[in-house]
Amino acid sequence: MERLTDAELDAALAGLDGWSVRGGKLHKEYEFASFNEAFGFMARAAMEIEKMDHHPEWANVYSRLTVDLVTHDAGGITANDAELARRLDALR
């Protein structure tokens, strides 16, 4: 899997609501009404994550979930990261 070019990354970001690049990774913070909602989202997301075999860096603090996506083997953001971002947003 190849890293996205700057143009490809810009195009991907244009279709991803609330996502940005931070520290060389796709980044988004989700806010939920409660911890239970946040944790439920993470459980649903885990099913998609396993299907893709592409795992995020994420952290949950109460009702907030921070997600960072990067393909370490490629040394940057790839199409897999953009696709996982789309799938996560679709679960929301």
C-alpha cells in the first residue's frame, strides 16, 4: 500500500467531515452524549476494523473518542486510512 500524494490526501479530506491531518495521521475527535454511547460506537467500529484488518490509534475519555489513522508499514496515510475513516463516520 502506497502513501497518498498531497493531491490524493486533499481529495480524501474533502470527502471526510471533521477529519484533519495532525502529526502525519488522519485525526478526528468524536463527541458522544455519554460514555456508554462512546463505548458502544467503539464496539461497533471494532467489527469494521477487524474486517479491514486495519487498526486505529484511539483513546476514549468519558464521552470523547480521539481517532488517529496511519499505515505504519507505508510510513504515512494511505487509501486504507481514508476508507476506515469513511466507515467509522458511516457508523456514527
